[in-house]
Amino acid sequence: MEIVFYNKNGRPIAYTEDWATIYLYTGDPVAYLDQDAVYAFAGTHLGWFVEGRILDRAGRDVFFTDLAMGQPAIPVGLTPVRKDVRRAMPIRQKREAKPALPERAYAWARRSSEKFFFPIAVPAVHRTPCTPSAPFRVLGAHSTSMRETGVLAA
């Protein structure tokens, strides 16, 4: 059974067909479910899958599914999106420890988009600490190459 993950505006962002691997509609595998936890393939704990919703690490709602109930309210009139061909799945790295589930905030998180699956900025220059003025790079959602995206804001 396919489960679609919608953002706070009702736009389909990702899906799973096996209740394990989460794909963007570009075909890119971006995360996986492990019981009630959501992990990036790099092993980073991203959040929880609770009550038909993905919650971030602060307990705020990031995505909802057709199984979601309760608050915060979800939009109506959801639009289907065409899926691209799935890409090869990356190797799962060792998972970090799952933190305790925080108290539900019953509010939407700011990051209710593809960006949720790419939380870590990597310094552009090897061994350069991330400071507010240091440039950074993030893994592009549509490719495996690194791309310059700007500077960190204080």
C-alpha cells in the first residue's frame, strides 16, 4: 500500500510503497522508516512517524498522510503527482541513537518540504568550521554531486 507524505500546504513531497524506504517524486530515495523513527541513509535521525504524520526532532509536524488525524489541521483537495523512475538506493550507514520522542507541539514545522530530508550543511573547504560567514555545500536533491548554495546565516 502506497503512503504519500504531504507538506503543510497539501503538496505531495514523498512516498513509500513498502513502509520502509521514502522516495521523493524525483525518484531519489531520501530516508527510511525504522519502526517509529525516520532516518536519513547517512544514519541521521530525522524525526518520527507517529499517528500518520512525520514529526521533526522538536515534535512539530512536518508531513501528513491520508492516515493522519487530529491537529494541526490538514488541507483538503490533495493533488496527485507523477513519479519519476526510482534511483538506486544508497547504502544505509550506522544509525545514530534515537532520542526520546518529545512532547507533541501540534504545530507545523518550518521545514515542511524536501529540505527536511537534507538537514546537514557540509563545509565547502575541508576542515573549515561552519561559521556564520563560511560558505557551505549541501547534497543536491536531484543529483549526487555537491553544489554551492550560499552562506550560513547567523
